[in-house]
Amino acid sequence: MRYAGRLLGFAFGWILLRHPAGAVLGFLIGWSFDGGWLALRTPRPQRGEDPYAVLDVDPEASMDEIDRAYRRAMSRHHPDRVANESAAVRRRAEARARAINAAYDRIRAEREA
């Protein structure tokens, strides 16, 4: 269990506001940091992730082949296909669709530049 944010928030809140209410406010903000509620989430693929591998195409593929691979991957992993499934399945489909979109955008940006 992570607790460093809670302790630091409690201490800094008390010190900065010089009142117990500051400690409570700092504790709550620290709790949100520990829980990951304030973490930035980007849909970009990870640094080591190859956008061509995400779309399952060769780096020498033409733009038409990449477009077809993108459409095929999105038709398989689109979140609307699992709209009636559990929340976990929907989240995985959304994450996969974001990764596919980011890979396609990255390839297009590389080719246009």
C-alpha cells in the first residue's frame, strides 16, 4: 500500500495552512496521488513499441497497405463491438483502439515529414 503521498500531504498541509484543516486537505490530495487519480494518461504507444508491429505491417509497406491494416485492426478492436461486455473488457478494447490510433498517427506523421 502506498502511503508516502498521504503522509507528505498531511505534513505539508498542516505546515502551509497552520491549521488541522490543512492537514486533512493535504491528506486527501496525497490520497489522490497515491491512488493514481491525478496521473496523466496518454494514448501514445510506449517508447519501445513499434507502430508497425501494432498494425502488423512491414516498415516497407505502402500507405495503402497501412490504411487497410489500420481499418482491419480497428474493425477487430473497436470499443463499440464490446459495448455490452463488462467494464474491464471495454477498457481493454478502448486501450487497444487508442494504441492502434496512436500507431497509425505516428506512421502517417513519419511518412509526411
